[in-house]
Amino acid sequence: MIGPDIAGIAGQLVAAADRGVAIGQLAAETGLDVDAAYAVQAELVRRRLDRGEQLVGLKMGLTSRAKMAQVGVDEVIWGRLTDRMRVADGGTVSVGDFIHPRVEPEVAFLLDRQPEPGEPVAEFATAVRAVAPAIELIDSRYANFSFSLPDVIADNTSAGAFVVGPWCSVPEGLDNLGVLLEIDGQVTQVGSTAAILGDPRRAFDEGVRLAGQHGVRLHAGWVFLAGAATAAVALRPGAHVRAVVEKLGTASLRAAA
Amino acid sequence: MTVDYETAARELIEARESGKPCPPLRGRLIPDEDIDSAYLVQQAQVRQWLRRGHRRVGAKIGLTSAAVQASLGVYQPDFGVLTEAMAVPDGVEVPCGRLLQPRVEAEIAFVLGADLPDERITTADLIRAVDHLLPAIEIVDSRIAGWDIAIVDTIADNASSGLFVLGTTPRRLADVDLRLAGMVLEQAGEPVSVGAAAACLGNPLHALAWLARTLARSADPLRAGDVVLSGALGPLVPVTPGAAYEARISGLGSVRTCFAKEVEE
């Protein structure tokens, strides 16, 4: 039996991102399962690296019960971050560079060393040098943000862009920091880091473990986006977006008008 | 429509005591938008409780989240009265038979150290008047069948009050970030509701200010010793019989409640 066309699917997703035009779901018709979907993701990210981009970290997806229920799964997923996706804190993005961008507040970890796959939470503090408030801009390459689990994995878990605020030392508790998403100074989403698998450190553990299953190790200096603390909000041209995290501070971006 | 406050109050008290909910009061016993009459129905119930020897220990603020206000089409909070009979100790099992259709939500309890008789107050006055804070779980309930409530239904029904649980370690205002404090409500270790203090009118002190001003215009202003429940810091959760819930609020600690397995007949 011939497996799904990994390179072909990756090509379609890369083209959708390059053109800024959504495509239909691919997994069902191509028989893409979760493992093959991660192979597609690896291939499409490899194409970005061939263009000169650098891998700078990992991101987690589906880390909230609400999102898992929405997609009908009970497992988290991970994607890859490149330097091209990073936007300076307070920087500007162009909505036109994306298909239908949404923003969500997160927390980011800065890796101090390469964590071992399966390393327990107890070792967390020694693998992470710093933590920061962050904004993730997600942008599904699928029409209407509508996808199956293999679809979203193949699409690099909807990665679009990200902003990391000022790094600070890891506070005593990370499991219940209040999180706000402000658009133009108005609070539009209210949540807590507890929405991230109960504790963002668990998302870190899961990320190390799941990426390890696919032969991917995290490196010192990498950024780890732990997952969204609230629902995502559509990014409008001209909007000023700020994530505010208790004890950590803020990260912001602006969408060009 | 002439509102018969006592009849409406009696219907709600009967529903509370029998455990059998009543149909909505709006359009039947209270005109749709008649908020003043709804509060008079609430007061008639409270008078009845006080006549039976119960003590007013504070107040609860409701309709403090943007989502709940939008769902009811109202853009102001409401309030109900707390009596000592509604208080349940931290972690002590609640018999389900005491409640009709309970839901739980995590809140901040303000305990006042001074009277607030004047509606001309600032944030500074409130900060001086708050003696300490406690984490709280409010067990809200509705005497209206199926929670089919409009604004006048919930106000008449004492702002859908049920029971409340206070934590036992007092904290100062300075210990808590009243805008950013994270909240998680867990059932068996799983977060079932998450939020932050800002979900309550942007800052729970705003809710307290609204209540203090509102009650300063009434015969019963807030007094030293009163407990004020701020309003929810996140979405409310329908109670599962037999379940235990723990609310944790950043800077405030935690508080627990649990429910009996079987609904008493």
C-alpha cells in the first residue's frame, strides 16, 4: 500500500501560506494519520529552513480542555517555531501576510539546556532559565479554521507568528497566574495559566516527551510556547494587542492598519 | 400590573423549601423590566428570613461578568442578601437536598472593617474599609425552573443565591493583585473553570464600590463585619452530585466544597 504523499501535502500547505489563500482539509482524502502528519510538518518546516530560516523553538497546541473538545481529541500537539515567525515585543505585523490570523495570550519558556525526554516535572526548574508573557498569532491554512487532528499537525499546529515579552526568572508558582488579552486597551479575554493543562510546566513535559518520540530534541536558547491561556481572538488591521500575565508582565504587538 | 410582593416572595420561599422550582415571575407576578419591584420581592423574602431569626451577614454581587450581562441583556450588576444560614464551612459536605439546581463559582469575599454609609466614596475609602479578603466558593441556585431567568427573576430570587463557603486564611488587599489574580476551580484535579479577578467588572473592587453606593442609598448600608461576595472570577459550573470542588485564587489561597452523592427525596 502506498502511503500519503508527504512531500505533496507539505507543498500544498507551504503554497497556501505563501499565497495567503486557505485550502480545504487534506487528511481525510489522503489517509493522513498522526505520524504521517508529523512527517508532513517536518517536511514543510524543512522547506522553510532551506530558505534560510532557523529553528528557534517549539510550540504546543490543544492544551486546553475547551480546545481539545472543540477538535474532538484528548491529546496535545506540538509544532515548530522559526526565527521568521518571531516578532519583536511591541512590533508590527501585517494582517495581509496571513490568511485569517488570531491572537492568544501564552507564556513562553527559555531553555537553559537540552532536557531529556521523559524528564519529570521536578527537573523543570533546571531546564528552564526564564519565563515571559507571550502572544501567539495562529493562522490555520485551512478554510474557516476547520481541521481534523492530523490536518492541524501537518499545518505546523497553525503556527503563524509569536511575540515574547521580557524574560524574567521563574516565579514560585506558574500554575494559576491570571492572564488577560487586551485589544486596543479593552480586556477581551480573561483566563489563567491553569487553562494550560492545569500547569504550563506539564505542557513543557509533554512537549519534550512528544517531540522526543519524533526524534526532536529541544536546545539551549530555544523558546517554548506552552499553549493558550484563553480563547483566540481574530486580529483586525490596526489593532493593538497586549497579553498581560500576573507576576510576568506584558507582551504586545500591533497590526498594521 | 400591580405587584403583590408578598405573594411573589411566598412562591419563591416555597420553591426554596419544597425543592420544587417555580415558573419565571416575569410577566406573571413582576413586569418584565421592573427592577424596583423585583428588589421589593427580594426584601419581602429577606424580612421573612429575619422574622424566623436569621441574621443578615452581608451581601452577594451578581451579574458581574460581561458574558452573563450580555446573556441577560443588562449592563449593571445586581445584589442579594447573605444570611448565616447560607454559610457552609470549608470542605464540609453539602446535602444536595438543600439545593434545587446548584452551580458553583469562585469569588473573592471582602470582609469589611468599617461601615460604608456614604455613597460619595472613592477607591481609597473602599481600601480603608476592607479589613481582609478570603477566597470563596459561591453555590448559586435558582428557584426558577431550568434557570430560565431574566433580570427581574434573578433579583427577586435574591440574586440566585444558594450557599457560600469561605476560606479560613485571611489576606490583606496588598497580598492580592485585584486585576490579575488567577483563578482555577478544580473538580478531581481537573480545571473546570479558569479565570482571573478582572472577569469581575474589570476589578472586584469596582463591584464592591457599586454595591456600597447602591446600599448607601437604602435603609441597609454595608457595615463593619459584613461579608461581600464579589461576583464570579470565571464561568460557573453545574454541580455534579458527589463531586468535590476546590477553588484557588492567586494570592488568596484555596477553599473547598463537596456535595452529597444522592439527591434527597
